[in-house]
Amino acid sequence: MSGGAPGGFPADFSALEAEMAAVAARVEDCLDQVLPQPQGPEAPLAEAMRYATLGGGKRLRPFLLLETGRLFGAPENWLVRAGAAVECVHCYSLVHDDLPCMDDDALRRGRPATHVAFGEAVAVLAGDALLTLAFDLLASEECHRDALVRVRLVSALSRAAGAGGMVGGQMIDMALEGTAPARAEVARLQTLKTGALLGFCTEAGALIGGAGGEAARALSAFARDLGLVYQIADDLLDAEGSAAEMGKAARKDAARGKPSLLMGRSPAEARAEARALGDAAARQLDLFGERAKLLKDLARYALDRRR
Amino acid sequence: MSGGAPGGFPADFSALEAEMAAVAARVEDCLDQVLPQPQGPEAPLAEAMRYATLGGGKRLRPFLLLETGRLFGAPENWLVRAGAAVECVHCYSLVHDDLPCMDDDALRRGRPATHVAFGEAVAVLAGDALLTLAFDLLASEECHRDALVRVRLVSALSRAAGAGGMVGGQMIDMALEGTAPARAEVARLQTLKTGALLGFCTEAGALIGGAGGEAARALSAFARDLGLVYQIADDLLDAEGSAAEMGKAARKDAARGKPSLLMGRSPAEARAEARALGDAAARQLDLFGERAKLLKDLARYALDRRR
């Protein structure tokens, strides 16, 4: 089933996809430059960091960060650098989440997960080193000329990624596994696990672009809703998708009793809610007019992606 | 065997031990304040973070940082905050190193390791969250009033803790296990695994205190030598100590074929070398006169400690 625009016409995401691909290529170049090169007895660490980070993913988070920064005319090279930082955090979280003691996923982006390719110990260390690298990237002058902005980026990332954000969300995800949590609990889980890092992306774009409070608040609300849309889309993929489409095992979350935003609803109902949520998210950006077109598209694109 | 001063007289470390205990108490208070409180379904994460961090250890790294900052009259509260940050990184590294897929140690500081007490998944996440928290602590105004200093602290910590520092050292440690590496290789391993974070401590104290280049270089050389002294002392403890003395399993490193600085030498030879190295480290600090007395003692204290 292919997604449709609110009016029922097939949506055209070609401009969005082209720009996402362009941003992904620039972030890939940046990551390739900042990631360590394998050498010496520690070579497997650098190899695993590169394996976990390069050549995969749509780079949704860097794209969100770049498009936000562009609203305020921020320099592209600063945005790309911050985008590489958030992608390091995202990729580290995937490496650790896939570990046997966590979600135990052997497949990621259609390839063996990092711990399958390099062993568990190297995977733990590669995740640690990617997280650490992210802060170095944000602290560098290549991310912003003003040290106060850089230090605010560091603060914002550590809050979004830590116990009160992404890692806290992953903890709740595990704690609720096999229980029958209320939907509000699952929504809070996802707001921490996925939404916090997406929120960092708009926050970082706004900080680097020197945005005012009203604009930053609208973008933050947008990011929060966007996170839920993507999570519902993920849960739908897990329920309906095939492993080939997803690049990882399908129906695994449901089989494990993972908390899901689908609970108690049909896929069609969940899809309709996600679409309404995406439309609401897009309206948060009305104050930016046409300049926010790709960001608005992003909120509706989630339900059309296949992996 | 008890340690002796270079001249053969029993050394008196009572002033050093008293000040280390005082610093440890202040850092403990700070950690208690900044670590999350357990609540909600994510409570086990906060509990594990607190378990791994509070109530244990000599706080060598914070002490080194504070004593360095004091040489330059830096405000104590800033130094304590930075000391708490480096302790978060140290404790996270112990949690991850103890995991079954890494060094597989069930005992730490005389208590069950974090993964034994909370499970492996929670231990991985607690380590991740502690590392993340460290950067938030350094980025805060409570660490220094000047954003440029804070951002330099963030940069310095990420370099010391990441692939080019502590995590890289841990990778080499695993890679060389069961091989017969040259001593220079083992020394490089330990300089990364232990020395880099100790080097951060003097660097951070110097940064917060606004030290000049010559002073910072002397302190950096001191930290590098200090790291080797502590590592030889650790290797001696593993070879000679009992589990009760160490608070963790003894002779385990040797049994696993872990790279050791003892290789090819008797304990007495290694002890003599460490003592000479400690004396050399202390001489690096001659330019600070009597003010550096406790730091100098620290270099000789390593060989007298029992855990």
C-alpha cells in the first residue's frame, strides 16, 4: 500500500528524497573524515566504528538538523558537522541496542549487526567510542565560531541522549517488555527513546542558526510529533513488513511483547492516527511558510517509507 | 611488604590519605546530586548508575584534577564538578570492562559487578548514560564561567576517553591478549587505557586554573608517568595480591594471558622500576615547589596501596 497526500492524491516526495540523498552524501563525507582510520592493534575498533556508521541509513536526523538550520541561514559546513555528531549518537545506539543482551538483533540495514561482524566486545567499545566522538565534533570550532553555542550544543546532546532521554527510553522499553502498558506510557517511552534525539536535531539547527524562542518552540513541538509518527511507522513495519523490506527481522518486536503504539488498534487505525499526527506536526511549521516545505513533507513521508 | 621512601625510611602518606579522603567525600556529594534519582519504569537505570558510581574507590582521578587546579588557585567548586565528570567516565569504563563479553569480572570493589547486580542490558545502558552525563557536567556553568574553557574541557575529555585514548587502549588490551607483545606495545596500551584519562585530569586542572604552557606540559608528563606507575602496581597486585585485598579476583589477568608490564621481569624488578618511575614523575613537578607535595606523594603512594 502506498501513502497518499491528505486529499487522497498520491504524494510526490521526489524533491524531499533528492535533498535527503544530497544531505546524506555530505554527512557521509564528513563522517568518513572524522572517523578514525584503522591502524595498529586497535584497528578493529576503527573498522567497527566505520562499519556501524558509514554507508547506511537515510540520515533522517542530520537532514532534520540541516533543514532546520537552513531556515535561519546557518552555514552549511557547521550544520553538516553537527549532523555527523548526531548520526554518531544514533549509530552508537543501534550498535548497543542490537547486542545479544539487549534486543539481540543479528541483522541491521540488511547487513550483519556490528556485534555479529566484529564480536560483542568490539561492538560495545565501538558504540562507546562513537558516543564519545560526537561530543568532540560538537565542541570543535568547525561546528560554530562561538564557544557558547558549542557548549550549548554539547549540553543539549547529552540531555537528549542520556538517562533523561534516549538511554532512559531504551531502559523503559526493556522494563515494559511483556507487560501491558497504557498507551500514555508507551508514548512517553517513545518520546524519550526516539523523540529526544529528534528534538536535539531541531534544537541544534536553531542554536547554530541563532533562532529566536518562538521559532525554536515550534520546531521542538514539530520534532516531538515527528518522533511519534516515525515510531508508529516503525511499529507498522514490524507488524506488516518483510525482513527484505526492513533490512532486519520482521515481527520480532511483537513476538517479544515489545511495547508498541499499535496496541489495541488495527494497523489501519494506527496509520490514520499517524497521518493526522503528521499533518498536525506540519502545521507547527506554518510560521516559516514555503521555506519549511521539505520539513513538512518529512512529517508525511514517514508512513510511505519502507525501510 | 610495605613501601619505603627513596632513602629506605618508611614513607608517611597520612597527609595524602587525609586529603584524598576529603576530596573523595566532596566528589561523592557532587555525584550524589548530579546522578538521576530512581523513579518510574526507568528506575533500574538510575539505580545502576548510582551503584556503579557512589560509595567506592579512592577517587584518584578527581584528586589528581583537584590538586592540579589548586596549584593555580582555581575555585574548588569548579574542580569538584570536573572531578565528578571524570569519575563518571572512569566508572562507566569499569562497568563496560567488567561485562561478560569483555573482561568478565563478577566482582568489583568487593561487591558484585554492576551487570551481576542489575543484569547485562542495564549495565550497558548505565555505562552509556554515565559517559553521556560526564559531558553535561563539563558543559555546565558550574564547571567554569568561561564557555571557551568549558568547550576545551569537553574536547579534552572526549579525546582522552575515546578511540584515540581510553577506549582505544581497551581495544589493544583485548587484541594483545594471549600474544607475547613487546614491552613498548604494552606501555603504549597502558598510556592509552589508563594514562590518557589521568592526563585529562591534569589538563582539566590546568585549564580550569588558567595555567600556562610550561606548567601544563610538566603536569602532562607527570600524569603519563603516574599512569605507568599505577599500572605496574596493578599488575603486581594481580600477581601477588589476594582477592580480599583487591576487592576483585586475583591472578586473573595473568591466567588469561593479559598484557602486563611485568612480563619477563620479577616482581622485585618491576617494583624497583615503578619506584624509579614514580621518583622521576615527582621531579617533573619541582617547578611548583612545596605546593605540589601531595601530587609528588601520589607518585610514590601507588606502590603502597593494597586496593
